[in-house]
Amino acid sequence: MSNPPGEYYTEERWQNWIERVREEDVDAEDEDSARLLLNLQDDTAIAVAKIITDHDDGDLDEETALAKLETIEGIVLDEVQFDDEETAMLIDGVQTSLMCVLYAAKEYVAGRPAAEGSVAEYVEAAADAEAEDDLDAALGYCVQAGTRIIDGAELDLDTIEELEFGLVAEWVNGLDSLQTAMSDPEVVEEDE
């Protein structure tokens, strides 16, 4: 399903994914469920990557690119109601991951990519901040890591595996999707 011209991501596309999640008996331990949730996350990250690329190529000015990112943010971060508590938690995890993707994209488009520091250094600083319950700082460091990824720096998978379960791990999971989308912005088909 393609989006209308000028649209990068639509409410309908998100709702189609959410309906798929509702129809499946989503289980955190099931490989097919995990793939479905990852495809949902990657699909959004690809739309974000396309906006960034079009902005970098001069096809979108800063104001338009930021507005399109805000539109996606409004769609994917809106609360989703599920009867099943586990499914609701899994979707919340996807939304948490995407929050960092969107904030990093907006920071980058606004012309504020982190000038120095490796992705790993930012992620380590985020983990340290989370350990001290400074979640605003932790998110800020993850967003800076995201701007570095958009700028071409690499997120090392070992960095992800070393993280304790928590918000930073979820934000970095989103950055992994962003990195994949920036390097290979192919659309994830909803019927895969």
C-alpha cells in the first residue's frame, strides 16, 4: 500500500499495523510476534528516514520536514487501547522506541546534530543517567546518539546487548531501527 503523494506516513497505515497486532495472538516470547512488532517499528523508522533524506537532498525545507515528523509523532505516539495488558505493554515498548527516533530526527533536521562523541559514548552516558534516575538527561543522550547515527556514525550491536532492561534499552532499540532505515530505506510491506 503506497501513501498519497506528499505523505510519508498515514494514520491509516499505523492503524493497519495495529489491527494486525490485534488479530495476532501476540506473545513476547514468540518469534513471529517479535517480527511483527519489529516490522511495525521499522516501517515507521523508514518513513522518518525518508523525511530526513528528502530534507538533506533539499526536497523539504526545515519547517516542512519538522511538520511531517510532528505528524508521524502524533500518529504513532497516540495512546492505543488494547484489552490484553501484555499486548498493550508491547505496543507501548514500540512507541517508547519510536519516541527516541522521532526526537533524534527533529533534533537533526533543526540543525543540531551532535558534533562530537561516539554513539557508544552517548549511550553509555544515557545508561549512567538512567541509573541515577535522570531520565530527561538519559533521553537527551539517546537523542544525541540518534543524531550521530543519522549523520552516518554506527551503533555497535554490542552496545545494545550490554544495556540493562529499561528505557535506555528501548530508546536504543529504536535507534537500531533508525540506523537500518537510514542505510536501507525499503518499505516494510504490511502483509509480510
